Amino acid sequence: MDVVAGIRWRVRTGVPWRDVLPVYAPWQTLCRWLRRWQGDGIWARVLTALQAVGDAAGSVGWAVSMDSTVSRVHHHAAVPAGMVIRSRCRRVGCGRSRENMGSSVHAVC
């Protein structure tokens, strides 16, 4: 049980793995189990199960929030209008907008 508690504490606080409190399992153990459970899809199944329980109890609000921002990029990363380039920059959406060179970033929560 201290493995799950240690993983939850580390993810919630965002501290580096090496700074996990000694009341939990060693940081190497926590990191190994987190990665293993992520790879096996266990965390996704736990989240789905908890959401189902909360939804059945009526305690989950399913509102969606969207936010966006524009990140400025270096002028060498911009792709000129009309030019077809299969580059990393084109894949991530860098380019010249009307105001500046940047890339829009959108987050849906």
C-alpha cells in the first residue's frame, strides 16, 4: 500500500523521484511500478472505474473547459506561405500568423 501512496504523493507534489519522502517505498521502486502500471494500462482502468463509481453517485461533473495560447517561435522555424515542406516544424504547426510567428497550443480539460 505504501507503493500506491508514494506514487500518489509524488505525482500530486511533482517533486523529483529522488526527493520522495522516506515514509514511502524507495524511489526506484515507486518509479518502476508507476512505469509498469502505466504500460499495462492499469492506471487508465483505475481511473475509468473511479469515474464510473463517482458518476453513479452523481458526484462527477462532466463540464469541459478549453484554453489556448500562442507560443512564439524563432523565425527560422517558420514555414513561408504556400511552401510545402515535410518537416518537424510543419508537423507541429509552426508558421507565420497575421501578427507574428508562432504556434497555437490548445488544451481541453
